[in-house]
Amino acid sequence: MKKGIKVALTGALVLGVGYMAGVGFYAEKFMPNTSFTSVNISNLTLDEAQAKIESDISSREIVLEEGGQEVGRVTVGDLAPEYKTQSALKATYLAQNPANWLGNIVQAESAEATLADQVDIDEAKLAEDLSAQGITNEGREAARNAEILYSEEDGYYVEEAESGNAIDYDRLGDAIFDSIQANDDSVALEDAYDEPTVYANSEEVTGLLQEIEDTKQTEVTLQFEDEDITIPSETIEEWIHFADNNDIVIDRSQVIAYLETINEDVSTFGKTRQFESTMQGTVEVPPGILGWGIDTEAEAENIASALEKGETLVHEPAIYSTGNVGSTTDEIGDTYIEIDLTYQTMWLYYEGQLIVETPIVSGKMGAETVPGANAVNEMLTNTNLVGFNPFYNVNYSTPVSYWIRFDDQAQGIHDASWQGAFGGDIWVNSGSLGCINTPLGAVATIYEYVEIGTPVMVFH
């Protein structure tokens, strides 16, 4: 009995010594059945394992297939591989427990590392290698990202992304290493075709579509005296464009063009007016400089800025005008000068009250005063009137006490000391060169009441 016990104890001692020797051995090496990606690194030191990984992977030849047929082959070592495995390899080494080395003999241990993340290849060399074998992207289609497009019929819409059959060398490199890690020696080029990076359901697309929708639904209303004009959402959509960073911008030129169409209806420039005259009842006054209209450039900026900020805009638009009332249906108002060429008489109404009624002398035959709906646009005192007299073929310079110009043809109201009388048919032979000759007292009073912009209605 004692002899048998001694033998058993001796066997256990031998096993214990062997186990401890294994612990010491694997304190500096990878344990049995350890692999890193597809490479067995059992019983190797860190440096030995690194060298083996580089050697094994660099020697791997991969068959390239397309359409189920072999089209070429590549060897990893020819593609200038750059190994970045040291960090993951060391982490694997440090994570093992040498005391478990016996268990590793039965159960393999594999490092959790993706080979495609651990090795880089030179994509230019890969393309060059493939080109030498007749595999290029010539004639192949690149992938197309989803794109937001515009048409007059549909407005903004999304054209879906499409895959291509051009080779994405970065994807092909990953596919090669995935194949190696799976212990496969072939790669289908179809798995490395160019793929879109933006799809119809991508956040950048859906977000931009929502921005477009929000912008086109922003209320923009132009308020006039007798109507409000709300710009339709479809019109706003036409104005939407994109900056390089995909920010929405509004095309000012398109806004100006739209405002010009509105101006055709609301602007009073270039339009004949019905005017209630003092002696002739309702008369037609041809267009002159009097009028108002939308200031299309200023208002386009107002509208575009509001839309780009997503801000509602409900207001009276920016206007430009000649006349002191502007953007109203009754732009003449109750303060104006009335010049009746037929009756050779002028009236000044101020806030509805008659202030001046005076006979005048208008332009003579051949230099008749041009009728029109005008407005005061220059006022001077003690000045000289200069010009050219076509009847006598001479230049002239004539001093006057008051000068009130009312159009863009140098027609104005002024005193005329050389006139012996006013009114009647004096204008026929002794008329002016188009101006309104006025008695000094009358023009002095008119000068006190009017200002730049006061309407001047001149008619027959």
C-alpha cells in the first residue's frame, strides 16, 4: 500500500511541475490554439507573431471574379501593405491568462480583430495592378447619389440613388482582407462596386426637403390700399436655390421679375388718369412723371431675406414714387396744382381749399406745353433760366424770382415780367417755350404752399 501511494504522489508532482513550466513558457508567448484574424500565432512571441502575420498575409494570392468568372489575381505583398496590427496584437497578448494554457489546448482562442481595419494597402498600386490585367473603370458607371431636382411640372423632387459598376478600390481592399480573414481565396468584384453615399431617405435629403417645404409655405403678403397680394407657395418654390453648403438661398432676380409683373397692375407710372377738373369736369390726363410703383430691388431683398430666415412677411412693400401721396388709389390727394391749357388758367388747391386761381401763358405754337400727370421736382428762387430758343436760334439766360419745375422736359412754373398780360389766346403768338408763365404774386403764393412731390396736373 505504501509503495502505491508513493508512485501516485510522484506522478502528481511531475504533472504539477509540467503545468508550472507551461505557465512560465506562456508568460512570454501566445498560448496554444491562438489565432489573430486568420493567422495561427500559437507559441509565438509578440515579435514572432507580428512577423508571421505580415509574412502570411503578404503571401496570400486572391482570385478576382466577376460574373462568376475569374478575371484576375492579386497578391497582397504587391500592394504595399501597411500593417497596423501591433496594438491589437499586444492587447490580445495582455488579455490572455497563462494559467489557462492547458484549457487552450482543448479550446482555441482567437483575437477579436477585423483584418480590414488592421492592414492598409496602396489603392493606387491596386488600381495599377488591376489595370495591367485589363481591369479598369473605363466604360464603367460610377454610383449616383440621391439628388434633389426641380421641374416646372413637379416642383422639387428626389431622384433616387443608383449603384454603379465602377470599382471602388477602397471597398475592394476591404473585401480582399475580409476574404483572407474568412480563409477564402476569392473576391467577387460585384462586392466592391461603387455605392452611393446619399440615398433618398438619408437625413440630409429628407431634412433639405423639409426646409424647402417650410420655406415655400412661409407667408409673404404685400399690402396695398385696396388689396392684399399673397405670393403663392409654388412661386416661392421656383425661387429656391442652394448654396455650396446646401443652405437655401432665394434668387433675387426671380423675385424682381415677379414683382415687375405685379407692378404692371399696381404701378401708376405710364398710365392715363381720370381727373376731376375745375372747369371741364372729368378729363383724361396723359402719363407724366407722377406715379408710384414697387421698388423691386429693395422689396426683393425684403422678401428674400424673410424667406431665408423662415420669417412671415406681411407688410406694405417698399415703393418709389414721384408725388407726395404714393402707393394709394388717390395718389393726387387734396393738395395739387391744376393747369388747364384750354382755359389758360392755373389753380392751387391745398388740403382741399382753393388758394390760388390765376391766368397763365403756356407754350406758343410750335413749342406747346406738353400735358401730363406730373409732380414738382425742383424749386428755386432768384435764378436764371437758361436754354436755346429755336425760333430765334439763340441761347438765352433769363432771370426769374421763382422757378417750380414739374417734369423731366424742363417745363416749369415761373414769373414772367416780360408778359404784359396773361390768359386768353396770348399763348398763340407770345407764348413760352413750354413753361407756364405766371403773374409774380400768384407764383410767389404757390411757391409758399407746394413742395417737392406736389402733383401738377396739366391737360387740355
